[in-house]
Amino acid sequence: MKLLALVLLLSTFSSLTLMEVVEDFQNSCPMFFIESPNVKQIITPTVFNGSQYKQICQRLNSSYTFATLYDTVCRIPVYSAYTFLGKKPTVRNKVWKNEPQLEYIRDSPEMRKITNDEMDEFSHQAVNRDYIESRIPYTRGHVFPKLYAADQNQADSTFTFTNIAPQTQHSNGEWATEVEKPMRAEIQRECKQENTIKAFIVTGVVPGNNWIPIRRKDNNNTDKTIVQGVNIPSFYWTAFCCYKQTTTISRAYLARQNEPNPRSYEITRLSVDMLNRRLTSLYNQDFKVFSDLCLT
């Protein structure tokens, strides 16, 4: 009987430690991050200090599909990290999901669709009505785009609000046309080795000065407007790196979201080293995407 109790206890502990919200990426979902060739160490992008930043191993159907550093104050990602392995045909499944463990750490580790009644309970992340009720119609801009998914499960998992930040229709379209599609083509061309492709990608946003107001119910079950609800990013950025024989190949993009004036929308193609410098300035603290790897 004591042995059985010990087995049940260990089983319970194991199920609790396989969490979506994790202590660190390296021990929980290292497969989405590049490895240093010299010391065999997983290299993650800079992780900001502070309780508002949560490391999430995004999980759907009992499978980890990508990783996200999420800002629970701005209610947008800092970045999502994922791999590109070549693309299989997928369909666009618009089932928008949320991450239960951002609200209750002992809740399910699986992202899921929430009901309208549940939306008031999700205070640390955006929910669907935040975008629907916005005075200015913002799209739900993917950070890890469905376009890069390796299979249908991974494609479905990108439709979570911890992988979404506001974009106008114009900026969303420009980002897809001028960044996502050309970068994917470059990866397919430059990172192919012995009929395989594997590139490590990190895509993120920089918080801006404007917000989408949101509403949640208070303790008296009364609607309360939160003026600083969902932050509207000032920049989107992305970078990839892959190994080809003994060298690395990398590229980065940075897009200024000067909306609502579409003529001032700016996209810059640059090295990862230059992106590191720009992000260090924009975040006002040291930031590196791939540490000291893939700088050219």
C-alpha cells in the first residue's frame, strides 16, 4: 500500500511539472533553440527579469510546438521561438485559444478555446473580445506565423493569444508580404543541406506607447475598463539562423509600425548583429537573439 501511494504521488508530481508556464526554456523545451557548436549549450534569446515575464512552452494535443516569452502587463509576447523544417500543407483553423496556466498555475497545461463567460477570468492575457471590441480595428497579428508551421497541429497552435500582438490590416499584410514570405524562401534556399532544412527562428515585438482598452469584471461583477489593456507594438522583428556544414547563415528584419499612416511603414533587412544593437536600444537593456552566434 505504501509503495502504491508513493507511485501515485510521483505520478501526480510528474503531471504537475509538465507545465506550459515553465521555470526556464532550456530544461523544458530546448528543441526550439539553437545549440552552440563548441560547448553544446542551448542558446536562448535574452529573457527579461521581472514577474510580468513568463516563459511558456506552447503545448497542444500533448505536444510542445514552440516557445514564447510573454509579457502579462502588456498582454503581448516579447518573442516566440520556433524551428522551420519545411512546410506540409495545412489549413487555416481559426480556433483562437488561451493559456490557462497564466491565470492559475495548476490549471491544464494545454492551450484551449475559452467561453465568453470565462474571458473575465483571463486578466493576464488578451482574449478574443479585446480585438473585436477595439475602437480601431486591429488584426490579431501572429508572431510565430502559421506559414512556417511544419504540420497541422503546429499550425493550429499558433492561434493562441500568447502568440498574438495587434497589427492594422495594412501592417499585417506588409509584414507577411515583405518579411515572412521572402525570409521563408531564403531559408529554403540557403539552409538546405542533404535534402533537409532546419532553421531556428525568433520573432518578437517591441511595446509601443498606445494601448487597446479592454474590459474585465471586478469583484462586484461590474464591468471595469482597463485603459492600458493590450499594448500596440511599435516594432515587429524577426531573425533566423541555420548551420550549413561548418558555418552559420543568418538574416534579420525590423519593421516600424508607424500606423495609422501606411506611407511611413518601414521595413529594414539587416544582420543579426545590427538587430541586437537596435533591440538593445529599443528595449533599453542588453538584448541578444542568438547570444554571440549568427551575427552576420
